[in-house]
Amino acid sequence: MYQWIKGNVYKLVVTMTDSSITLNNSAANYFSDVRWCLIGIDSDDYKLAIKPVSKADVDLKLYSMEDLHKVSLGNGYARISNKSLMNNIAEVIKQPLLNTKFNASWDDKDNMLIVDLMAN
């Protein structure tokens, strides 16, 4: 009898390097119509939140531009590049980010991607 192996097509995966955060296609779908995001870190629970910010919110100046991070969309992925941000994340998790993959989940209530920095 065959034992079916689960696929990972719909799994939300975030890859971090020393200079960027890359969202796989499934995670990037939540950012398909935005070019900016907010990023927050919970140092106690080792979680990273990435919240998409709409163009309307940017135009209304609901957030300071210095708090926003640029989201670059590619074919099947999204990327946030910021070396300083990546240094902060590496300090929190106390390990270098060398193409490190993390699992993520979408929080419908707060409309943000939650990255589990301990599950890699």
C-alpha cells in the first residue's frame, strides 16, 4: 500500500539571508497588490510580523515612510531587502542568516504574515 507524501506547494516559507527576506509564491500572494510593508519583531516569542501596507494607506500617510519597507515582486516570489533589518533579526535569534528557511502563517485577524523564527 502506498503512503502518500504531503506536498509543500501551499506551505508559506520565508527564506532569510544576511541582506534580504524572500517570500515563496504562497506567502508572496498576500503581497501581490502592495509595494510596502511594516515589519515587527517579537523578541520574547521569536516571531516576525510582516504586514502589507496598501497604496491608499501610504497616500493617506497612515504610517511614517521611515517605518515602511519596500516589497519587490518577482515571478513567484516577493523580496524585502534591508541589510540593517537582517542584522537585527540575526541578533535576536543569535545565529547568522545564511539562506535560512522559516515556516510562516497568515494571521487573518491582523492581516499579516507571522514568521516563526524558531522553526527552521
